[in-house]
Amino acid sequence: LACGRRNPPSSLAEILPPQGEPALVLVCPAVQDPTNLGSIIRTAAAMGATAVMLGSECADPFSRRVLRVSMGSVLFLPLRESPDLVGDVVALREQHGFEVLATVLDEKATPLDQVVRPLRLALVLGSEGHGLDERWLQLCPQQITLPMRAGIDSLNVSIAAAVFLYHFA
């Protein structure tokens, strides 16, 4: 058993490297399954992501299941449980020099193998059941996808995150 006190939410300035330095931030507006969230955080840590930002609809990153699946990475990787995730993503783009890419299932989106990593990248991941809603698609100037073979329409969000992170790492 363990007992701990949660720190107050980190600010954007606390989780980001200085302007001009490379950064890769994962943005998860609504990853609700604790296993998926734990796997995303563990993979983000393994692939060298700078930070993970979570929306209010996400699973609790300090729940027993997320902690276990993340192998404790949630305690070391900079994490922001954002009270205004849309506002934070706008700030990433407008104040911190990030390119914001939405990950989608859309044959009109740019295939991952045609995307070159920008110096500062925020990668927005959809929810397990519904992907990204229209507000997120409007917020992200570029949409990227993992092309699938006929008959397979999607991957689990944590598996897709691993593929995207590997490509950009």
C-alpha cells in the first residue's frame, strides 16, 4: 500500500522545455480506459516524449490501474491534468511554437509516412470509441493518419499512440 499527496496541477511552463528546444507533447482529451492511458504514458516515457497533457474526460492518471500499467512512468513523466485543455493547446501553438497534429481515421488525412517531425510537436489522440470530435479537428491545422488495410478500420488508441510516437522519436 502507498499513500501520497497530489501536487497541484503543473503549469505549461513547468512541463515544457525552453522556446527553441525540441519537444514532443501528447495531448489526450478523453482517453477513458485506465489500461489505455497507462500504456500511452509508459510508451510516451519509453519514446522520449516531453510531457502528456490530459483533459477532464480522461481516466485518473494516478489510479491503481494506470499506475500499474504505466509501470510507474506516470510518476516521472511530466503530466498536466488540464482544467482547460483547448486553451492549453492554443497556447502550445500560439505562445510556445508547437505544431499541433490531430491523429484521425480519414483517408483524406496525411499518411504518417509522409509527415516529417517538426521541432516542437503536440500530437492529439482521440478517445477509444469516437476519436476526436469536431472541436479538436477545427483546432488542429493538420490531420495525420495510419493507413489501414481493407477490412480493418482502426487500432486501439494505445497501439496507435505507440506507432505515432515511434515514428516521431
